[in-house]
Amino acid sequence: MKDLNESKDVLQFEDLFDLDEIQKIQDSFCLATGMASLIIKPDGTPITKSSGFCALCNVIRQTEIGMKNCRISDIAIGKMVKDGPIIQRCLSGHLLDAGASIIVDGQHLGSWLVGQVILEGDTEDKMLEYADKVGISRETYLKLLSNVKRISYEQFENMGRFLYLNAKYLSEIAHQKLTLTKEVELRIEREKKITYLGNHDFLTGLYNRRFFEDELKQLDTERNLPLTIIMGDVNGLKLINDSLGHSLGDELLVKISRILKLAFRSDDIVTRVGGDEFVIILPKTEGFEAEKMIDRVKNLLANENVGNSEFSISFGYDVKTRIDQDSADILKNAENKMYRQKLFESASMRSNTIELIMKALHEKNNREMFHSRRVSEMCEAIAVKIRFTKDEVKRIRITGLMHDIGKIGIDEKILNSDQKLSENEWIEIKKHPDIGYRILNASVEFSGIAEDVLQHHERWDGQGYPKGLKGDEISLNARIIAIADTYDALVSDRSYRKAYSKDHAIKEIERCSGSQFDPKLVKAFIELMKA
């Protein structure tokens, strides 16, 4: 049976009826009434075999003119009519025929034709003229005509009505079957969808943890040995989510999933078992084959990026070679190897990502790039003034450069606003120290400055954010950044005001000594600026 849900124009009579059963009904109707019977398509093509065609009609249909006229008559009497039967004379032999349409959901699938009868009282003159026209001798024609059933018009009209009611009933049965078939197909589709959702990860389309666990049990047989399990973990996904947004992180996972499906074989089971974890089961696969596939994945990944950010996956694998080995141990070994590999690969990956985040921030707001550079230089100058070591000076210079990295997570409209910020917008802006802390703390290389970035908006009097620290609770580097950050903000143009003079800015810093800023650092700063 064809797909009944495709579209209405593909429905055929055969789609909805058992032709053998319909043939039996048609043959029985012919035997009961003595009338010829046939079901045709809208174009006149027979669907069933003819039942009880009279000898006269069979002879007429053997002639070229007779067959042509019979087909024209069949199409005419088989046209779609919704509200009753069609009763008319046949072009061949002037016999009487009737037709009733079988219509399902507005589609004319066919018509049931009956007839080949003579009305009581009809003369034979026109019929004999037709014999001459088609080339049948009058004697033969009269002999065949004598065997044709005769009936009154009232009887035939009643028969036509009966035919119409039967055709209408068949149409209703077909409609119910069609509706039921569609409902069954929808139930089947729903079950397939539920099964699919139960076994697949909604984001990537890969198999999920549940399917992985079930499939590992199914594949854990001797005939699948050697059985290799590969575990992979995306490097820096949390960092990308925190800094560039979850939508970019999702894009990354989708790309990785596509590459994994491309790199592994159709019989391999590729699964996403966690946020950034993937496991692949490879039946009948040796370790050297697994290494080749891992290399293939890495080569494909090398040509991909998300948001101008490169990405990588750390892999580990183990091979089950004997049936007495526990597959859980094989999985654990693969995981341990993966984590060991991750120690080498993820650190540099995170550092590269942080550099890309800074680049993205500066592209997002060009003013931030120049601001960060000036704050970095000011922090370095203050650090030298108060006799920091070379390493300490280097650290605060880098911290000053990255102190606003968390602004990557702030809406661009807020960062570039030419109006004073609303209360809600300030709430958003005040999140950037915490975002910056999470970004930098994810990298071993930058984790040491993460706390300074978190605290650079704390105040000496404890009225700052995000933790409300005060005095010496605030790191020294953060206290220095606070002064440098404020000074540069005062002497720089803003969309809503012009830059203040250097003297005005120095006086403002001095005014806030002991409240917003560390008094000792303010003193060193003023000495530096007036030197």
C-alpha cells in the first residue's frame, strides 16, 4: 500500500479496497440482477474485470467504432456526481446504463457502472441502424439483442438508486479505513519519535547514555572481540559557554558530533554521554585501528572553528580482548587515558581560547581595547612606584590588560550604549567581574590573576561588588586596578559626556581616598602623576 499521508492526488482505488473482495461483490450483484457490471477509473480504465457483459456488447466492443463509443460512454457515465446516480443511453447500441461515483475525501477514485439493458417498449429501429454503422449484420444483431435483459425505466431507476447507495457506502468505508490508517501511522510515528528521543541526544542527534549502556551490554559478546571503547572530552567547552555564550557552545557540540559521525563507521556506536563527553563503541576493532580513527577525527577538527575559535577533543581508548574482562573496567581505563591526555592538550587550548575571547571583546567594543591597554600601563607604573618585583610587575600588567575580560558576556547594546545606564543595565554590567573570574580560573596559566579580576570593583569601605570586601580583604593588585580603572574612565570620552581633565581626575581620586580607594595607594598614585 502506498503512503496515504503523502498527498490527496496519489490516492488510488486499489489503495483503499481489496480488489478480490470487490470483484466478488460485483460478480454477485451481476448474478442477482442480471445486469452487466464494471468498476472503472475516472479516465475510463477498468479497475475490475467485467461481470455479465451481454454477448451483444461484447461483439460491439470488438469493432473499432463500437469500442471507441463504448469508452466514451463509460467515461460519460463514470464522471463524478455526488448526489445521485447517472442514468443514460449508451452510445453503442442505444442500451441503458447507470453509474455511481465512489468519492473519498473529495477525490473521485472510480465509478461503479451497471446496465446493458433495454427499456420495455423500445423499438429496434435505432439499434439496427447502429448495427449497420459498426458493421454487424442485422440478423446477427437481432439474434444477440433477443438475449438482452428488458426492464422498465422505473425498475432501472430504482436499481440506479440502489447502486448509488452502495457506492456511497463503499466511499464511507474507504474514508473510515483511510482515517484509521492515518491514525495508526500517526501512532506508529509517535512511537518511533518517543523511541528515538529515548535513545538519542536532543541537541546532536547522537545516541545518548541510556542507549550506550544498553548497547554495550548487547555488544559485549565473544563474537565482537576485540571490542574497543573510545572516550573523548571537548577541551574548553565550559570556558566557551561562560564567555561566548551557550549558543556557541551548542554549535561547537553539533559540529563535533557531525565530524564524529563522519569519521567513524556505520556499525560503530557514537554516543554523547554528558555535556562535553563522547563515547564510541567499536566492535571487532583492534587498538591500531582505533588510533587511525582518532587521527581522522583530529584532522577533520583541525579544519573547523566556531566563532573564530579553534577547538579540540582529548581522546583515550582501551580494548577488550578476552570475554572474561569486565567492560566497565575497559571503559574506566579509556576514561583515565583520556584525562591523562587532557592534561597535556587542554591547558594550551584554554590559553588560546582566552586570547580569542580578548580579541572578540575588542571587536565587540573597540573602546575596551584602548581602555585595557591604558589601565595595564597605569597599573605597571603604580607597581614600579611602590617597588614591585619584576614578576609582580609583569603579573599586574597582564591583570590590568584582562581586568574587563568578563564584559564579553555582557550584551553589546549595553556596552555600546550612548545613554546613562538604567538600573537593570547596571545589574548586568556588575556581573562582568564574576564572568571574568570564571573565564580566567578555567586556565592554569591565568588562574593566578582570576581573583584580582574578581575583586577590581570592590571598595576600601566595603561598599563595592561583587562580594562587598573591604580594606586589606581586597587583594593589593585589585586595589591598584581600581585606581587605574577609575582614572582612565574619568579622562576618557564617553558617549554621554566629554573627558574630564587630568587635574580633575586626580582630585576625584584624592577625594575618594579612604572610601573607594586604599589611602596609601592613592598617595603613591598622586606622587606618580605629579612627578
